[in-house]
Amino acid sequence: MVRYADDFIITGSSQRLLEEEVKPLVIGFLQARGLELSQEKTRITHITDGFDFLGQNIRKYSGQSNHPPKKNVKTYQEHNGQLLTRPSKKNVKAFLKDIRETIKGHKQATAYNLIAMLNPKILGWANYHRHGAAGKTFNRVDWAIERALWQWMRRRHPKKSTHWIQKRYFCQIGDRNWCFFGTAKDKDGQTVQKMLYLAASTPIVRHTKIIGECNPYDPAWEPYLSKRQEAKMSRATMKRLPLELWKKQRGICPKCQKPITKETGWHNHHIIYKEDGGGNETENRVLIHANCHRQVHANKGTVSKPCPV
């Protein structure tokens, strides 16, 4: 059994086993606790037919298809025997519906403000699905969003030409000529630019399953857990210097003595402030939590360089 909150999957060796033994057992287990198994959401299916779970479609491709292969379309043989996890059609449809409603509900918004509303949605959705086989889905989603934005632009400027709209709302970055962007003024009066985030720009990172016997309270497993954490931080948006500081500090914040992770965030802090003559060299820098950094500046405190390990 694999369980996430009130959603769960139970696998079995046969359909008969699940229907005649496992399902009645689950129903009885829930009834004893005043709960009821949802008949609408519960289904028994073969892994080659696949099923949806937590916004993902999980299916094992057998390499066989009942339909003749189409021209220029990859066949099932490419995924022979592979278990693939992809964004489910229902999840993609709901996500695009939310995006379209956001665009249609802000017809008078500037391009900059619209992008500021769309980017967190796109980034969050893409990060959720980035551990599966989602590359093609990301490209289709980007195309659908760009199409909805094009309609938004056409409604705002019905009498303008395609060339005028392209020059107003798109710029070139590298080999891409159609990069949707918006501009605004910051508090200093300077022009700032914001680009639309593309789901396809999210790298696909396969999840590395942890060893089942691993015990975080057993010192014998510390090297293994440290290696996993280091690999996770290397994949985060860390540049060379912060990653070097993180390794030297063994991932510990010298201010609160708690781990620095991708989830907690971090800040590259100058021990001696620049206005006091401090430089940018590694000896004058230390990695601390973003919240700890705010406390240091608010209280005008200091941070000591941790001893090398």
C-alpha cells in the first residue's frame, strides 16, 4: 500500500485477490473507524491500462497497441516495459482552465502584472510534475498558454497588425523570437522587465528513491544522508560559491545551528559589511538562513565563521 493523506493505492498479484479479499478488508477497516470507501473514486485496473493518482497518470507500457501506428508518431515500442508517470489529462485540463480564467479576468492588466500572476502558477505546477515523464506535456502547456495570451493581446489591440503586437509584447532571447515580456517602473524609477516563465524550461529531475532501511537517527547512515542532501542542493539554484560554503559548513547555519536546505532557503552573508571595509572573498562570507539573515540585520548582530571540518 502507498498512502498520501486520504488517498492510497493498493497493488496486488491478481484482480480476483483485490476484489474478493483486499477490498472487503479495506471496507471493514474503514467502517470500524466511522469512515466509508468512496465507490466513485475507487477502481481496480491493470497497470498496463494505467490510473490517475494525485494529478499523475501512472501506466506501464507493454510495447503493444491495438491501433496501427500513425505517421510521425512514436509507437509504444519505445516505452516497452517502462512504467511512466505523466501529468494526467484531468490535471492538465484543470491547470489550463485556471490559467485561461486568470488571463480573461485581467483584460485591463499590464503585461508585466499579468506575467507576475501567471509565473508562480506555471512554476509551481511544473515543479510538481518535473519528476515524471512530463517533457512533451510541458511543451503542449506552453503552446496553450501562448495561444491564450495571443487572444488576450488581440482583444486589447483589435486594429493592430501582427508585426506591431510582436514588437510590443515579444522579444528575442537566444534562438527564441517570441518571448512574451512586460515592463514596469521600480521604486527608483528604473525600468524593469519580466519574462513569462515556460514550463518546458523546468528541467526533468528523476527522483532518487531512498533506501528503505535508512534511519536518520543512526550515525551509520549519516554519510549516505549527507550525500543525498548534497546532491539535492547541487540541483538547486545554487551557484558555485554558495555551494562551496554550504559544503564547508556541512549544511549547518552558524546562526541557529540548524540545517540549510532547499526548502528553508539561504542567504550569502558578509561577516564584515561592505560599508565597513569587508570584501567579497570566501573568508568574509558565510551561508545562513534567510530568516536568520533578517534577524542579524534587525538586531545589528554578528555571525562567526564556522570552524572548517
